[in-house]
Amino acid sequence: MLIKKLLSHRLRGFAEYEHTLSGLKLAIKTDIPYIEIDTRVAKDKTIYVYHDPKLGKETTSPNLVINQEDAKLLKILYKNGEKFLSFEEILSIFYKRKNKEQKLCIDIKDYGYEKEHIELVRKYDLENSVIFISWIPQVLIRIGELTKKIPLILSHWNLIKYGSFGKLLAFILRNFVFRLSTFVIIGEKKITKSSEKYDVGYKHSVILYQIPKILISLLEKNDGGICIHKSALSNSLIDYCTKKNLKLWVFSVSNGVEFRKLASIEGVDVVFCDDSTFVL
């Protein structure tokens, strides 16, 4: 059944705003196998659930950076009155879900707090019920040093589809870590090192043609794979993942029709959907 490939992207569609308590409570009542959240770290080292490094227009404090003191963040509300959730609050609710086979996919957006993520997951006895995702290879490498139980998914911009041009571009960028506004671009040769001043409060993107051996080994050991944008999907990438024994996750579609079209492709394991309410 295609439903086995469905991932609820940021709990979108289940509430007025993504990452909210009302959306989570509804999503965990469904048979959706994967639900996904994003985490950001505040100044006091509390882990919160949010995607961007700055708050958006859906909150009472737009443009405020996430890396603030807890006292300030705890006063923030979504414009419908719902509060800003911590990672621990999400875990405490997910633990009580109806479908114990349902997995919580945690997209870690900041580097340096991998141990804290794992400790909270273990606190709620969810080590066998979560999957860690990240655009920051260093995050996954560190998690792989701390646990072998949790599957790991590397998000990145994959260039295999673009043949020789993609290979050349990845080669040119291989030694770079550079910032464009809030975006940090990571080349292949920089995947094992901290980006230092860019570790927290940015949107990271690693650009690869093929997956480096260190990451192939890590992802295989942790029963993981890669996550790519649907525009980068190609038969050559599917064949590559099959040969390397990597799961292939694809983001994102907007509705059930698009989901079924993409999920029907052999070799695609999970599809992110921005509105999974068609299962209700």
C-alpha cells in the first residue's frame, strides 16, 4: 500500500499553522506512518520545534531569531493563540500516540546539540520510534558516534540528475563553506568539520554529486538513506541508491494526488506531503 510511504511534512494541513499542538494531536490519531518536525536550539540550550532560524509572520514576534532566552521564547504565540512548542513537549505527546508503529522524524537544523536530542528521546523511551534527519552532515556523523539504533537520513541537494555539469559543479564547490544571508552552503570536503560560527541559526545545505564513503558507511550502519527534492529525482539516482543500499526519501508534494503519483515510483521509499489530511 502506498500509504506506507506517507510522511506528514511539519504536520502541515492538520492545523492552521505547522508544528502546533493541535496539529500534532490530530496527526498521531491517524495511520500515517511518518510524521516530521524540525528542531532549533535556543540560547539557553532548550530545543524548540520550528523550521526557520527566524520566526515568521504566523507568530506574535515575527523576525525574532530563534536563538533567544527561554523567557522570551515562552511568551511567543502563534497568531491563533497556540504556544511555541519545545522538543520535549512534542516527545511527551508523541509517546502517547495511538499507532505505536508510527515514527517521529526529527529534522535537526542546528549543529552541536546531538547528545541533548538523544537524551530526550531516551527519556521517553522512543529510541526505536524516531528517525533523525539533517541537512548538516556533521550532525549525523555525531549521532552515529552516540547511537546505532536510530536510522539517519541525509538531506542534501543532489546533482546526479545533471550528469557532467552536476559533477563539475560539485567538484568546484567541494572545498567551500560559505554563507548567503541565512543560508550556509557546504561542499563535499567540509562534511566532517564544524562550520564554527555557522553552527546555529542558519539554513544549511550540502551539495553533492555522489555520497562520500564516510557517509555511505554511516547511513548503511544506521539503516538510513538520503532525502532529496523531487526536482532532483531521476532513474540514475534511484539506481545509485539501490546499489548503495540507501533509502530514498523525496520532498515535498502538496496533496494526495501528487503523493500517489510520486509514491508509486519503484525505489522511492518515503514521500513528504504538505497536506496529509486526505487520510482522514
